[in-house]
Amino acid sequence: MRGTKSDKLKGRKIVLGVTGSIAAVETVKLCRELTRHGAVVHVVMSKDAQQIIHPWALEFASGRPVTTQIDGGVQHVALCGEVPDKADLYIIAPATANTISKIACGIDDTPVTTFATTALGNNMPVIIVPAMHGSMMNHKIVRENIDKLAKHGAVVLEPRMEESKAKMPDIDHIVSEVITRVGKGDLRGRKVLVIAGATEESMDDIRVVTNKSSGETGVELARAAYERGATVDLWMGRCDTPIPSFLNTTRFGSFSDLAGLSKKVKHDIVFFPAAVSDYSPEKVSGKIPSDKDRLTITLKRNPKLIDKIKAKVVVGFKAQAGISEDALVREASNLIKRSKCSFVVANLIEDVKRGRTRVTIVEKDGSTETLEGTKSQVADKIIDGAARMVR
């Protein structure tokens, strides 16, 4: 199972601390997801956590014995101390108000807090994921202790406030945060913009003309850039792909909406996989009658927005259907010449499936590289090219 989703955490050793919140039931999923991205996961549990989920469940999920007490093996030192083979990151998920306050005060009377004291004392990256009732999260002293931990270098993920409870962010968010802290980090300090999804052009007050775009590639590009340390903005049109809550997202509808947004581009890298309408209908007020046997729609040509985008690196996308690979490369090369793109990602629509794609990267000098795999894997390879250029 290790690495079945990506190799973003390949070679990374993650320690997962589990405390006595009911959210501990989610840690089997968290452990498995970290493993699917290539991590080796070691689990440490407090006594209270063991009353909610059995250590065997997490031993199964991680494939390794679970630490439930500190013994002669001094596991906290072996994994988080000043040793050659120490872990890369310690994450406490879920973290109760009790555990947070103990760590903030330097108290280590459970295996989880002992690991935390050791990790923070050794300047190891630490992520804390609070989960508790809302009233506890709002307690001024708990908030002060959270702020104290952040001041001393821990990353504290803000919980989702639902049903008067401070709930852990979704597993997807937590895993991306782990990757951000111990992944490549080659886009830290950079601003990245991803423009994705489809525009919708109104025919009348009810109907629209749009494109076949799921927005999936754009989401994976934004996620990959975020995980590599960039400050990411995602501008998303119509899509049928869930957008991660941790991405700073601005929605647009029509071509004119996107044209207005495009004046605000102040980014180092821009990815432009959006399916932007080449033509917009002349809108009719009200609703076009539905009893007509034949209907004529007048379309007007829209300018190419990508031609006006200015950034250190601009990555264009060219989708086509029913043409040869050579013809696709020629069209991508023409786009580079016209829009001054840094490189273009081209694909045939027949090569795109849900979750998977096949693309050809076309460079300014005419050289090409074909990539095939999950959209997450392909997005990460595209990010590689842009990161090299911006450096």
C-alpha cells in the first residue's frame, strides 16, 4: 500500500500522537493516507486514547508496533531525540485541550506529551490538530496555550467549528499539511495562481453555454503547489470536483468575470488549465421560448485571456480532440509563440479519464515529454518544470 497515491512522503518517518478525543476514531484513516503517500508511520497513544480506539487497530494501520508507554527502549528519544535516524515530523491528531495545555506548560506525563517535549526541544517540526468541544476551544487559557505553542514553533491547524464542536480538519487537509512541512518545499516564498474550471456564457436568463471541464487538473495543481510551500490562489469556474477547504479559492462564472479577475494577477507562477469560452452568445433577455423547431444563436469571439497574463512563469494548456499527436504539438507550439508561455501542457480529450490523464509537455525549443498517470502525479511533474524555471 505504501506509495500507492504518491511518493511525496517517500523516505519520510512520521510519528503520529493520538490522544483521548472521540476524533481518535479517524486516525486509522489518517495513518493509512500518510502511508499511501509513502510515509513510514510510528504511532504513540495516551492511556485515554486507548479507551477510544484499540492500539491493535493502529498497529494494523501503520504496520508497526504502537507505543503505549515509555519503557527501557526510550522511544521518545529513539524517534524524536538527537539521533541519526530520528523522525522527520511529529503530529498530534487529535490533540485534546488537556494535552495542548500540558505541552504548553512543559508537562510530559503521558507518552504523547513526552514525545512532544522531546520533539520541540529538538526543533523537530510539530503539527498539532485540536479536537474538542467548542466551549473548551474558546476557553481563554486554552487559546493562550495554543498561541504559546505556535510561538515556540509548532504548527496548529485550525479546527472546523461545527455543531458546537471544534472538529479536526478533513484527512485530506491534514495530509497536505504534513507534506507541506516535510516535502520538497521548493516553492516556499512564491505566489502561485491556478485558473481552472469552465466559464458559463448566458444565452438567456436561464440557459448557459459551457465547456466539458471537471476542474480536477486545476485542483491537483493547486494542491501540489500548496504542498510545496507556495502561497496559492485558485480561481475556479464551473466544476464538478470537490475543492479542498485549505485552498484560497475565488469563484468566477462568465468570460467577463474572469477577464476582470485577470487584471489582479500579481504572481510568480500562473497555471491556466481553465476551459475558457472562445465564443459568447448574444444574450436574450428573459427566456428563449422552448417551442421553436429551430434556433439560431449568434456568437461573438472572445479575446485570448492567456495572452495578457504576465508572470515569471506562465504555463498554458491546450486541449484538443480527434487530431494526431504531431498536430497537437504544433498547436501547443503556436500557443507558446502567440502568448509567450513558458511551456504548454497539451492533451487529447480522449486520453482524459476521471482521476487519470495523459499529457505532452511542449517546451519553447520544441522538445516534448509525455506524462501519463493519475492527475495528482501528472500535476506534480508539471509543478517540477515550473519550479525549475522560477528558480
